[in-house]
Amino acid sequence: MAAFRARAVATETGQSTYAVRIAVGGHVLTGDEAVDAGGGGLGPSPFELLSAALAECTAMTMRWYAQQQGWSVEGIEVAVDYGKKVLAGAASPVDAFEKTISIQAPDLTDEQRTRLLNVAAKCPVQRTLESVPMITTLVAPTPGRISDHR
């Protein structure tokens, strides 16, 4: 068994067709699909959360690296757009993420900015998305609260 670092539990709420209560890392949030996708628009969709995870991880990784280097960086902002992209010769569209990064650091040299952008591509979430992760589906031994299992 793998040594897991994170656990998220999504439980239907009944507030809309797809609304779920997401418990993760001591936090609780609501996830849902947009109204035009059959949901109630009560929270971010799965792909919005995935995009948010990539944006968050990128910003955190850049901040960590800047601190390690002792660089003065006033602010980092990362926007991630997700969609399907049709590639020439591909049988079907591929998942595509586009990151736009803003670095507020007037004292950084061009070389330092380049290094910071290179580090942005090495955040753990991006590395996971670019790899072939292993996903195993298990069935809880008894119906009920899945958080009671494990």
C-alpha cells in the first residue's frame, strides 16, 4: 500500500443533483457542477478544483524557492485555465492547462525571473498531472460513512 499524504472525502448533500460536501485537511467546502451542466452552481466543479490545485501549488512552489534564494518577491499570482485541445492527428481532444503567472518583484534580474518560472513548472501537482498516476478504486466493506473506514 502506498504511503498516502492527503485524503479527501466527498459526500452527496442533496442540495442539487451533483452537490457534495468535501472534507479535506481539516477544511470543508462544497463542490458542484455549474447550472448549465445540470448542477446547482453551489461550489467549484471538479475541473475548477483541479485548476485551483495547480494554481495554488505553482504559487506556493515559487514562493518557497524565492525564500530559499533570499529573493525579495512582493507577490505572486497564478491563473490556470483548463479545457480540451484538439491536436493535429490526434484521435480525440486532450486535457490542456494554461498557466499565466504574474511576479511582483522589481528587484529580480531577468535570470532570476527565468529561474523562478522554471521552478514553477516543477510544482508537485504539475509533476503529478504530467506523470501517469496510479488510481485504485476500493469498495468500502460496509455502507455508511466512508470516513470510518481505513
